[in-house]
Amino acid sequence: MRILMSLALALSLAGCQSAYYGAAEQFGVYKRDILVDRVEESRDAQTEAEEQFQSALEQLSELTNFDGGDLEDMYDAMNDEYEASVAAAEDVSERIDAVDHVAQSLFKEWEAEIEEYSSARFKADSQAKLRDTRKRYAAMLTVLRRSESKMEPVLTALKDNGMYLKHNLNARAVASLKVEFGQIEDDIEALIAEMRKAIASSDAFIASMQDE
């Protein structure tokens, strides 16, 4: 599966989504399979982002407990965490967008194929399954987007704190950051909680697709 997805990803990056899906189907990998694979990738990105934001929080905590040494080194370490957090957040957003792209393509194809049924019973059964899959997908996507929406405020706070430290690099700046730390800590912990919900929702959706 991963080898086939690598081929498909190359086509996707070239902007050829139809070729992407067509190439995958030639190997017996259909949109339903691709959707599950992309949800797995989105879940993994959420897991990595959770770990990264936790790391950024730990670095910020270390900074606020600064009791001597080179503040410039502390700033550099904090800035590295910020940049890594930005990259992790961007990956999460890109993965969610990739999930939604294939999901909408799958649902459109499914709707078209339903109209090809001659059997009323088969048609009704397929329509019911489509409605159920759409409902479960929409619920998962809501959780994913909610988690995504909480990343930007945290990134903004990390950037502001980093810039303030960069422009001052003194004990007074560290003292000011301590005042802000509690709110940032709360925001990151809330973000991590949402990420864990997104991971759990993704796992549940994957399981439901594999059980059908």
C-alpha cells in the first residue's frame, strides 16, 4: 500500500489528482482505500504535532525558570521549537485538506454509481451506506478542523514571546514571560486535548471503514 501511495503522491504533487486516483485504481487501490490511508496519515501528523507542541511547552517552561547563563542560547532553542511547531501545524493542515479532497471525490463517485443500479433494493442499500459514511466522516472532520483551529493562536503566542525575548534578552524580559506562561500553558494543554480527540476520532473512523 505504501509503495502505491508513494506513486500516487508523486502524481498528486504534480497537480494531477485524476491521474493520482487512476494510477492507484490500476493497482487495485480505490478511493475508499486512499481515504483510509490519508486519515491514517492525518492521524500520524496529529500525533507528531502533539509531541512537538509539548516539546515547545517544555522549552518555554525551562526558559521561564531561567536562573543564569546565556539568554541568547535560550532564545535560539525557543525559536527552534517555534519553527518546528509551525512546520508540524502546516503538515496537519495539509493532511486534513488531503483527507477532505479524496473524501469529496469518493462521495461524488459513489453518488454517480448509485444511479447506475437497476435493482431498487441495491440502490437503497447503497444510498443508506453512503449517508452513514458521510455522517461519520463529517463528525470526524469537525473534530479535525476544531483541533486545527486551535493551533494558530498557540503559534501566535509562541512567536510573540520569542520576539519579545529576542528584542530584550535580559532578566526583566524573562520575568515578563513568566506572567504570560500560565495562559500559554493552558492554551497548549487545551490544544493537545483537542489533538487527542482528533486522533481518537480518526481511529474510530478508520475502524468503521475497515469493518464494512
